[in-house]
Amino acid sequence: MTPSIKGTVYLLMAMIPLFILGYILSVNYEQMFFVYEWLLSVVVLSLFVLSIKSFREVKDERKWIAASTLAFILQFSVLSLFLGPFSYYPMIYIYYCFAVMAFIVFIKALQRNGTLRAIPITFLVITGTFTLYVVLLNRL
């Protein structure tokens, strides 16, 4: 695994404690929630830049892993825009478009990549969960 793909995976895993911090700040210290928002923005922007770098750097079958990471970050960014404080409900359909494109990239990554298949599978599960959540929100 190249250093940039490894760094991207580590930054993705760093988002889990960040989500826990966001929950704690939103429940107990609401006036400090902006810290979580800024940290999440920095991590997502760093992930975006690092995934573009790894996509340009890798020349073999791992290029699809970098592409799936980039697709996941784009899809997550659109979801974050939709779920933010300035929710604009026509963004739901833009999210659906990005989710379908991400699903296509994940399936291609599973077909073309012999190793590291756990990453696109994980992205498929998470994107499917996010999409079900958005569908339920849309139905309300």
C-alpha cells in the first residue's frame, strides 16, 4: 500500500473519534460545537487532497482504491452539506446522484482490485446506510 493511500485510510479512521467528540460537544457543550465542525472540515478537506494525490500517484490496480476513497469523500461532503445547519432539501437529489456515482465506483473497484477489497466493501456499507437514512428523512 502506498503511503498516501495508507494516510488516507488512517485519516478516515480518525473520523470515528471525531464523530464521538461531535456527539459529546453537541449534547454537553453546545457552545463548543463549532470546534467539531471546523475539525471535521479540516479532516474532510485533507482527505480530499490526499485522495487526489494518491489517485494521481498510483498507477496499478490500487488506483481503484484511491478512486473509491475519492468517491466516498465527495459523497460524504454532499451529505454533510445537506445535513448542515443550512439544510436545503433539493440537495437530497444531488446526494442521490453522488451516491449512485459512488456505488458505481465502489463496484468497479471491487471488480478491478484483487487486494484491499475490504475498503470498497466498507464504503459500500457506509454509503448504503447513509442513503437509507436520507431516504427515511425524505419520506418524513
